[in-house]
Amino acid sequence: MEVSQRCIGKSFEGEEVEEFSIRNSHGLAIRVITFGGTLVSVTAPDRDGVCDEITLGFDELSGYLGKHPYFGATIGRYANRIAHGRFRLDGKEYELFCNKGAHHLHGGRRGFDHVTWKASSWQRSNRVGVDLSYVSPDGEEGYPGSLSVRTTYALDEGDELEISYEATADRATPVNLTNHTYWNLGGAGTGDITGHLVTLSADQYLPVDSDIIPTGEIASVAGTTFDFRSEKRIGNELDSTGGYDHCFVIRANGTRDATTMRLAARVRDPVTGRGMEISTTQPGIQFYTGNGLAGIIGRGGRLFSRYTALCLETEGFPDAVNRLGFPNQILRPGERYRQSTHIRFFR
């Protein structure tokens, strides 16, 4: 295992932005930067051993400093949507910044994806990682209380990438952290992902309204275009759905213990042979087919457009702060938020 570190520039506030690179002996490699706690790159070999970039991103830091669709970023305080940017907590109503029309999305105007994290690397036997930390002050984007967060990226010789989160707060506050990497197992910018084969360990999903806000219903996938319980080609029903952007309820297998790892998704590209399995402690996974990608020039001058990547964001349920029937996403003083996601690559 190898790890290296270098400064790649400065953030808006003049803070130095560091990049950490980790590679294992099988050719699997990741790069993480402190701006946005961002996973900027994953390169992986195909069935013939040919390595290629399988995530969407930019060549330069300037791309991440500008406006982009959360490529590889750590998302917080609250991933996904909060309806109308409002919620009540302990008898008080809070208003958040609405950055997606009338709603709050992925932490607001300046979420965790646009702050500079402190970082350090470590190595233990056949595993190398990077710990990133950030303290979100009381009132940031309208959220109550100070929140101390740690995100960890770790790669091992078993071709598994772990992304884990811990957080504590000095006041009750909503917390829902995820990673927003865009994947194309055929190679970023080489084509669309309609031929990728997907399996989701989900018997239910969350229907949404026209603003992609959950209606509150938890519906069965049986007999619908949302049934990925058996492996299915993504493009089979894209025309009828207009693209997927829905939270799927990960099969509990008899437990809702936040420390229990459960298989959530399996994706493979039949052309290159690359695949990945995602397991997580989170209750939900947002399956997004890059419907909103439009004319973005990314790494290597490649064009990123509609359906050229997919996201599988492990998360708590969107708008759970306003839905009594959804799993709790409120972190209180004395508690510790812990969630973990493992991505195992295969070919």
C-alpha cells in the first residue's frame, strides 16, 4: 500500500488544499482532497487489467471551487432534501437556506462540500486511510448547534473502499451525511451508463412529488419500474421514468441496528467487467442516474452529459425531519452519529 500527500492550491478563504493519494498492489487507487472532503478520483482495472478513471471530476482544483453537481463531495449537514427548508425541533421552528427552488438540498448554499477540512493520513497493516475533520458552527445554513464531524476514507488490499462518518453535537440538530460520487464503470466520459447492470437490496422505495420531495409513503417496488431486486439493465425503463432519482429502503434483514452492515447495491459493467458491491449501515440509498448532467467539461476535456454516470448515495431518508414515519435523523448532545459504507470493487 502507498500513500502520498501534496498541496494543490488554496480555497476561497486562502486555506491550503491538500490532496491524498492511496494505491494498493492491484492497481486500485483513490485520491481525496480536503476541499469538500471530496473523493476526486477512483481508478480501477478492468477484466484485462487495464486501469481507467471511473468517477466524474475535474483536472484542477478550480473545477471543485466553482459550481458543480457535488462531484465526489462529502454532503452535510443534511444530505438530500428538506421540504421548504423548514423543520420543527423541540417546539421551535428552524428555517434553512433554500438552494433548490423552494427547498433545501445537500446542506444549503455552502454545505460541507464547499468547506476545507483538516486531514491526516494513517497506515495499519494492509489498510491505508485519511481522516478529515470539520466543525460546523452553530447557525451555519440555519442549523442549530455546533457539530463536530469526522469523515474517513480507507482503502485496503481486498479492493474495498470504506467511507465512514462520526459526529457529535452540543445541541439537538438534524444530521444525514453521505458521499456524492458519480460512477461510470466503463470509464468516466467514455459513454453512458444505460448498459450497466444494477441490483438493489430494496423491497420498498420512497415515492416523490414533482420537486423530488418524498410524499411520506413507503411503497413496494413489486410490479413497478423501481424493482431492482433482480439484476436489471439501467436503460430498460429510463424512457418511462425520465431517469431515477429516488431513495430506496435497504432491506433490513431483521435489524435496524445502525452498526449492522447490510448489502445495499451491486453494479457491474458487462463491457469492461468492472463491478462494485455497496454495503452500509444506512437505512436508505439514493439511486440517481445523472438526469441533471448537462454539458459539463470535466477531467481530460471529456463531456459529462445526461446519463453518463450514476450515484448511489447511502443515507438517511430525505425530509425525515418532517416525516414521523421515517427513521430518526436528529442527533442530540451525548449521542454519537456513526455510519459506514463499504464499496468492494471486482472484475
